[in-house]
Amino acid sequence: MANTADAAASPAPPDALGVEAALARGDELVPTLRRALQEGDAELIRRFRGGCAAAELVLERARLMDAVVGRLWQGTVGEREGEGCGCALLAVGGYGRGELYPGSDIDVLVLVAPERREAATERLEAFIAGLWDLGLDVGHSVRTVEECMAAAVDDVTVATNLMESRLLAGSRTLYDTAREESTARGIWPSRAFFAAKLAEQQARHAKYHNTAYNLEPNIKSSPGGLRDIQMIGWVAKRHFGAENLHELVDASFLTEAEYQTLYAGQCLLGDIRFGLHVIAGRREDRLLFDHQIALAELFGYTDDDRTLAVEQLMQRYFRTAMEVSRLNEMLLQHFEEAILYAEADAAPQPINKRFQARRGFLEVTHPKVFSRYPFALLELFLVLEQNPQLKGVRATTIRLVRQHRTLIDERFRRDLRCRSLFMEILRQPQGLTHTLRRMHRYGVLGRYIPAFGRIVGRMQHDLFHAYTVDSHTLFVVRNLRRMSLPEHRHELPLAHDIMVRVPKPELLHLAGLFHDIAKGRGGDHSELGAADAHAFCLQHGLGAYDARLVAWLVRHHLELSITAQRKDLSDPAVITEFARLVGDQTHLDYLYLLTVADIRATNPALWNSWREALLNELYALARRAIRRGLSNPIDKQELIEDAQRDARQLLEAQGALDSAAIDAVWGRLPEDYFLRHRGEEIAWHTAAIAHTDAETLPLVLTAPQSGGDGTRVFLYAADSPHLFARCVSALDGLGLDIHDARIITTSAGYTLDSYLVLERSGPPAHDPRRSEEVRTVLGQAAAERGPPPAPPARKVPRQLQHFQMETQILFTDDPQNGRTVMEVITADRPGLLARVGYAFSHCGIRVKNAKVATMGERAEDVFFITDEQGEPLRRAEHFDCIREALRESLDEEQRAG
């Protein structure tokens, strides 16, 4: 509902567009109107680029469209005014509100008198065809008044369109009849209308995970978007008869300051939407990566030392969306009380001296509660947690909270009552997630923890972090709480079992709140955040040990995931080093839980069974190292014996092999094999190898990953120089993403290669038909000799195209294990591992192990490699060859993409 929608009701005279003069020269109607529309649109876009606000331009484009559409109606249907045609042309939707963006649909409704319908059909068809010929995206319907009423009864959207429709041409009698009928019949009375629209908004928000903070938000439909403002306007119009948002100020539903905030948000969102349509050259309401940088440039943002221009734009958008969401929630709460609960018992039920419940909603007992008792700004949220029967907070109290936020200052933060209340909020057994989100929406959390206030709306322009820092932080706390609930144990059994035994969950919640709180300041955010967390804990009465534990978790919150995903967990030295960092079981438990919650809150696509298996494996290994004592590190031979014992027990239980047959197979395998595989895998491989003759090689096995959606692929074959390159190329050609690779070569010239693969799309690779395909193709690749063909060029996905980065290649010597560690950091793209394998083949490199990690648009892959003789790389030509081959292949492909 535009504040000046009435301005669009008076179309510009057609001759202002030069149409009548052109028609007088004999020009055809539709081409003339199309040219006038194109010229008018070009002028509007020119003015927008010159700084004119979209709020003005969308009204002018609606007037422009009125003139063009009205003249087309006159030339096809007949009279533009009067009753002669027996039809009425109505603008509906955004066009009905008098708001048209450059790429907006043109939604029209034609009302036709039943007795004139047949006679008007041909002319109406010519009119609709003319709209399409003008190059417009048209949404149209032709109905009698009776049909329109029937459709409105069935569909609240039709009722909404009729409610904000405008007459463009034709019979005013028909138009007035439709408006009067919709009122007289009581179609969608305000209670039903509000309930339907509220459900509609809730469903729309759920599509966007109930957060405005997505990487590529929808300016129109995401929470905090233009649709949330329109929602307020629809309800205000239906229930209060308000013609514009400012009338809600007169009705005491909005303060003048709140109206100005809402209007400013509408203007910014409108500017962004207009800019998106201009840049895309069509209707585009998604703030895609494709357009974010161009939009920031269009609006005059520039990079500074700490923040990219695009990040400044997005932070402004996200903060605006949050303000719109806050006002939307408050106003809808107002409406809910005024519409749905108007007749409910209004007698208050006391809760304490400062709060009471009315109609199931929490409210203050007096308007001056917060000014007299500032600590009640936190107490309110504790009361909500302790009274789960409450449905929410009354709108008047929400407004009071917003008005008194400035009381949360240094004096407030030093108040022992406030500090105690905040810790009590964190310690409550239920409601913490909703409470912290509500504190955030009302602006209290960012005031109480100023460092949190600085990360509100902060985003990182990448594909790894799907949410702004503040939204991600609250998702971490939500994930931690979810781990403790028995009904969610099936999601993360190990995490749940650990969570229910940690002594102080509130320490985890604090670590979650502070783990990313220093992002954007410059410097190491983990170190800076740890200092903030330590000071906060001491100020809030935690003991020295607890404060150090929270700070340690913040400082090291990335260590477990880095170790699991980028280091060789079969190396006892890696496990010993990590166990010494952790120090004891308590630190390990807390760190594991925080890590799982953090990864799952970073990006919904990031968490998978492979990452879960890696973290669980490292947790188990570190736990074992801690139990035996850090002064008594795990011995390699002991690990080998344990793996063999577990495998032998499984094989004997199956009755598949006797001890002699088992020993015969194991005698041909190197020690590394037993270090890199669990007993279950060793038993699986051993049983197959024992029943396979050398003449029938290669042997390929597939099986589902335990407890996950990945597939384990095992290859036993005669070794050859280019085997790794051929295998990864074959798997890539099958549409499989490789997440782990272990390459073991025996002294007798055989290789035992294990891959963990996930499907890019389609059924899992362990589906019977798919498994057979994988075994056939990989077996053929292993049986071949010579290097593989160069990987084919692949189309880079849309999102990845907007993140250019130079490939980094780092080498580290690993003398203890007789190999070289190579780390490749580059832009992710389809077929990446196949290209790396091809470069290794070209340079005569053997791969012993690989750890593959994708962080959004960024791939960070680690390879443990040797030369063709199985020795660490020593010669400069080896290093130069790999660097040149990879950079040429990867960076040129990226530039071409």
C-alpha cells in the first residue's frame, strides 16, 4: 500500500508521450505505444542512475503504464471512459497500488457484464494480445462480478487484489458494484482476513528459514522484505480502512518515529529492487551474487581497509530488513490483539510486581516499569522462559522495550541484578533459542553485549558463510540446545550423549555467543573474541576455571574441524599433538559440541555424513589418547595391532576365512594400510582380496558409508604411474564428488585405494545399478595404462563464477612419514580433483593420501605425495612442474569461466 498511491490514479495524457501525433502521421498503434513505453522507461532509468529515488519513479512508471494501457484499451476495446463497452479494466497487485518497477508484471482484471461477454470477447482478446505485443509480462483474468466474488471467497489473494484495485478504463458501474459486493457479502471479514494473511506470511518466512539473513535474499519476499510492509498495509486497509501507512500513526498503532523508520526501510528496499531490475534488465527480486557488486557500485559504495563495498551494502540491507521485521512483528501483534482477541477476557493475571499476562501475552504492569526498574528489560525475557504458556509479548510492551533500549548502558551492564538475570536466561532448561532471538529482534542483545551489536547484519562475501555473523551465532546456540533434546537424538547420537553429561551447558552457550563476535575488527577474531569472552565471564560471576574454559573454546573453536578435515588422522603424531592441545576430556567434550554446532550453523549444505564421520573419528582417537595419558603417546604398533584384532574378530565371526588365509593376505600389506583403516574396513577388504586371483584384478568394491549418505569405494589393482589420475577422472566423469582418498602401495607392486564419494545428484552410488556402473567404469580405468586424457571443460555454476581467486600451492616436508604434504587452495569448480590428478600424472607424482575440503566457493585440499620412486619430493623441477601445471589449468579455466 503506497503512501501516495492516489497519485497514480490520474494517468498522464497520451499526447504527452507523443502517441497521438505519431498516430496522426499514420503510425500503427502497438509499435507506437511500445516505442513510447521504451522511451519512458529509458528516461526513468536514467533518472534513477542520476540519484532519483525509486519511491518516486515507481509511481511515475505506473502513470506511464496507465497512459499506454489506457490508449491500447481505447484502440482495441473501445471507449476509455463511460459504460459503452460493458467492461471495466482494473489494475491489481503492485500495479493496483500504483507501484511499478522496471521489470514488474502488469496485473489486470477485466470485469465484464454477463450479457456483454460474448460480444466483447474478440475485442478483449485483441487488447490482451496487444499487451503482450508491447513486451509486457502480463497477468490477466476476465470475470463477471459474480465470478470475481466466487473467486475471492475461495482465495484470499483474489480478495486482496480486489481490495487494492484501481479502475483504469471502462465501466465505473461494474467497478463500484464489485467493490460494494465484496463489502456487502462480508467476503473475508477482518478476523478471517488477518488469520489467512498471517498464515500466508508464516509460510513465506518458512521458505527462507525464518531469517532475512540469507546469502542471496529476496528483496520482496524474504523476512523483512517489501512483502512484510505490504502485509501491514493490507491488514490496516481491511480492518481499519486506512488508505496509507501514516494513518496508523493517527490510530495510535504506530508512533511517528516508527513510521519514519518503516518508510525509510521501504525506500531503501525499493531502491534496491529498482536497481536489481535495472542491472538484470528484467524482473529480478533476488539479491544474487551476480548483482551484489554491481549494485554496490551503482549506489556509490567503495572498499575500505576492513570491509568490501558489497559487504557495506549488504550490512545496510540486513540491518534494514531486521528493523522492518521488528516493526512487522510489533504491528502484527497489535493487530492480533485488536482483531483476534478483541472479545477475549481482558482481565490481567499477575506474574510479579512488574509483569502480568493479558489474553495470554506478557505485558508490563505500568508504562513506567522500565524507567523505574531498568533491569526489567532483561527480566522480561526470563519471565517468558519461565512461563512457556505465554504466547508472546503485547505490542505495547514491545514498543516500551524499544523506547527504553537506551537505558542499557555501562551502568546497566555493571548492575549485579542485570548480570544475574542474563546468566539465569542462559541457564534455563527451555526457551533459550526463542528468547535470544527475541532479545535480538527487540534490540536488547546488541545493547547488552556491544560487541554483538557490531556484528549485526555483518556478512562475508563468500559461499561458505550462508548467514550474517549475528544470525549464524544464534543458529549455533540453537544447535547446541537441540543436541540436548531427546527427541532430536537420532540426528546426532554422539553429540546428544555428550551434551547430556556436560556439567555446565551455559558455558557452551557463552562460547557460542562469543566464538565469532570479533569478526570484522581486523586481526585474529578467535584471539580477540577469547579476550572478550574471558572478561564477560568474569564480570558475570563465573569462576576463573569456567572463564578460562569459555575463552579457550572461543580461541580454539576451529582447531577440531581443521585437524579432522586437513590432517592425516592415521598419523599418531597428529593425534598426540591434538590431544595435548585439548588436554583433558572436559575440554574435548565441549570443543566437539561447539564444533558440530558451528559447522551445522555455517551453511545448511556444509554438514554431511562425511564431516560427521571425520569429527567422530578424531574425537574417538583423541579421547583414547587422553585416557592413556599425554605423557604416554599412542604407539604406531599398538594401533596396528588393535585394528588387526578388531578385523580378525569380525572375520572369524563371519566364518569366511581361517587364520592362515587372513595372515596370507595381511602379510602382503604394508603397515600404513592398517593405520589408515578401521577394523570393519580391513575385514571387508580382506575377505574380498582373499577370494580374488591376480589374473582377475582389478577388484572394485562399493558399500554405503556407515550411518551416512556417502559411498565407500575400494580398489585393489596392479599399480601403475598414472593410476590415481585415471581413477579420479573416472569418478568425476560418473558425477561423483570425492571427499576422501587413501592410496596404499604394496612392495609387490599392488595398490589399495579407498575413496569416499558423494553423488552430485541422483541416487546414491551404492544403489545396485549405480554400484555396478561405478565398479565397471572404475575397473576399466584401473586396467588401462598411460595417462588419462585432459579433463573436459565444465560449466562453472552461477554462484561460483563471481568469486575469482588465484590458486595457492604450499609444500611442507613430512620426513617422519617419508612424504611431502601439498596444500592446494583455489576456487572450487566441477572436476577440480580430476584436474589435480591430471597435473600429478603429467609431473610424475604419486599420491599416498588426500584430504578434500570445500568451503563454499573455496577448495582447500591436502595431498600427501611422493615421487615415482616413493620418496619425498626433493628436486626443484618437481615443485615447479606442479605449480605451473596446476596454476595454468586452474586459473586459466577460472578466468575463462
